[in-house]
Amino acid sequence: MSALPGERAIALVDGNNFYVSCERVFNPKLNGRPLVILSNNDGCIVSRSQEARDLGIPMGMPFFKAQHFVKSHGLQWLSSNYTLYGDMSARMMNVLSEFSPAQEIYSIDECFLDLSQMMANELLIPYGQTIKKRVHQYLGLPTCVGIGPTKTLAKLANHIAKKNKVFNGVFAWVALDCEEQNHWLKSITVNEVWGVGRRINDSLVSMGIHTVFDLACANPEMIRSRFSVVLARTVVELQGISCLAMSDLEETSRKQQIISSKSFGQPITDLSHLQEAVASYICRAAEKLRAQDSVCQYVTVFVRTNPFAKNQTQYRNQITIPLSIASADSRRLIKAAFFGLDRIYRKGLIYKKAGVILSELHQAKHQQEDLFTQINHTKSMQVMQTMDTLNQLYGAHTVTLASAAQTLSNPRAWHMRANHKSPRFTTRWHEIPPAHT
């Protein structure tokens, strides 16, 4: 394989062990100690420090299976604090935006920066180090920077930077000659490629494609015919030819389905409590829907009892409600969800989980109107946008719908457990850490 083209320079900046790192910024006593962050209801491990990884604790492990490390190795654990993580993410993205005129936020802890035309190739690594140092100086967050001629190679470069300390957190393909590039491509298994999941990996391995180098050498047309145009595009990107422009990322990252569901902090039986939970989940899902400027055509609501409680009657069900006109108005979506919930609710059962799914999403600007509708869509969206703006300015649930019953002074049975959550240091005045002289 020939050397990768170097006309473009795309950087992927990624926060290392992001949730853990956010916690350590405000609690330095956690530095150097094994630490895990738990999912909703303190169930599973969703983030691990390097020290916890070194103990062999895998991602997604139920926490009760790792509790023996608390005594044997001093394992620390915290409930997830998404308010803190979201705010720290926004601050990090704001800092990173200063380094490129083109920024695409990919996830809570990752973004692409287009460095093309900004500097010579030999300056890319020093520039990457500057990015890394600036984020740490301003926010205390460790990052890694991967630089390549395509987004796929930038993501792979970030993986190399993270796994190999010799690069000091920054790796750029243009800094290597052809032989060195091929060495790295041959040393990484194909499942590390962006978008290659378990099933695709198993199929590729059965075809004799074991490494990234093998996939990069594959025929894109053959890959397209056996898999998809998406994987074929990945092959081309691994060959150094950009298929994903920076402007394309917004469309490729637009969700096609939005799910909001949680297990309850304690089992519930009342329909009214189920309605409150479902309304809360709808509000959260609808906010995400509006954030990507979409509307949905179908609302699905589901409930289930605890499958591990063998002495209880087992039940699970779901129902999908079509909307006459696609919408992102929380009020309309809640009305549809309640209509469905009334039909699948069974009195006398003990429910452990409920959730909603918003599906068949499309951009709001392509919304099909109804000649006979009496809904004022402009006024509807103005109300929702005002509510979203207030919540962004003053914190989640500052303004919400009465049916969601999200008040801190009136906690509900269905609220998730978070018994070891740190304060929201950056978004609540009364939770700002004190400074002692």
C-alpha cells in the first residue's frame, strides 16, 4: 500500500476517560486511584480510569461483580453526573473551536477539526500538542489528538495516540513514511476501525480480513456488494481518499431514532407514576429531537416488570402510536404516549422499567402539512424553543410540563438511584466547591 495522501489534515480530539476525568478535575484525591462511573440506577460501569482498566474491569460490567475490588484494591465509584459532564463537554468544545474555522462535534467527548490549509505538515504535531496543552490548562481535562487525511484515519490515529505513550498523546499519519504507516495498519485489528461492529468484524475475519491493512487493501466494490456502501466508503477513507467532508458530518450523525428509558429506582404499580415517568422521558427525547431540528412520525411506549423477580407475575408490552402530522412538540408526543400507555397498562403488576421511542424522524423543514389540521406549528415550536432556551440557560427542568412532575422538592418513586453522585460544580451556585485559604 502506498503512502497516505497528505493534502487534507483532519484532527480528531478525544477526551480521555471523559467521565472519570471530569470527576477528577474537582476531586484531585481520585487521581491515580482506580475509579469507575456507574450507569443509571448505579447498575453498570460506563467509564473507567486507566487504573480500573488495569485491574481487568471491563466496560459494561454490572457493578456488583466488581465490588470485591473495593476492598482488595481500593476501587472508588461514583454515580453518573450527566449535568457536570455535559457542561464540561460544552466548555471543551468551546476551547477547541479556537483552533480551526471548521469544527464538527461528534460526541460528548470527541470533535473533528479541519486543519487543512492552515499549516505545513511538519507543524501538525506541534499544533496538536498545543491543542492538548490548552484544553488541559483551561479545563484540567486530558485529551489525545489524531491527525489524518480523512476522518476514518483521524479516528484511527487517535486510537494509536491513546494506546502508545511514546507519541505523548498526538499522532499524525503525515509524520510517517510509507513503511511505517503500513506497520501500524498491520498491527491493529479490523474491529478497531470506525463503524466496524462485532457482526461485521466476524464476517470480515471469515473472509481473511484481520487487520486494518487488510481492509484498506480490499476492493471497495466487493465490500459494497457484500456489506454496504457505508463500509465501502470506509475502505476508501482508509486508503487516504476523503469521502466524508466536514459539512457531511451533521447529516451522518443525525439520529434516525431516539430512545429514552430507565429502570425505576424502586418498583411501582400506579398508573399515575408510570405516566409521570413516561412524560419525563418524552420531554427528554423531544428536547433531543428539537436539538437536531427534526420531527417524528411515530411514538412507541413500552413497559416491563422485573425479569429477575421470579416470584412476581412477568409482563412486558409495547405499542406504537402514529401521529397525524409529524411533530416535535412535547405536549403532542406526551398525549400520544399516554394514549398508548393506557392500552398496555395492567393493574396489579409491579413495573420495573418504562421507556419511549421516537421513530421515523425527518427534518422539520421537510414536514408535510395537513390541509385540515387546526395546529399552529409556528406557535407550537416557539413555545418549545422558549422552554429549551430557558432550560439551557438556567438548568434542566427549570421549565417543564406539569405531567412530567420533575420537581426536586417532590421526588418520585420512579426516579433513578444515584446514591454517590458528585455535586454539579459548574452549573449550580449552591454546589460550587468552596476555596479554603
